[in-house]
Amino acid sequence: MAALQNDVKAFIVQALACFDTASQVVEAVQKEYGGLAPSKPDTNSPLN
């Protein structure tokens, strides 16, 4: 999984602190920073 840049992390934290829902935050991040590609599933996860 790719690491997020610090400015994107700060944007997410600020949005969540304003009680935005997760889906609202995703939409806002995509609008603000462009279409971030969804991450690939972690094949090493015990949940797979």
C-alpha cells in the first residue's frame, strides 16, 4: 500500500474532526487531490 503524503493525511484528519463521514472524506480527497487509485487488496492479510 502506498503511503499518503502529509498534506493529504492532514486533510483527512481535519475532515474527520469535522465529523464528515468516511465516504464524504473520500469524495473530498478525490476532488481536492485528484483521483487517487484505490489500493489493491493486501494478499498477506489473514482476512483474505
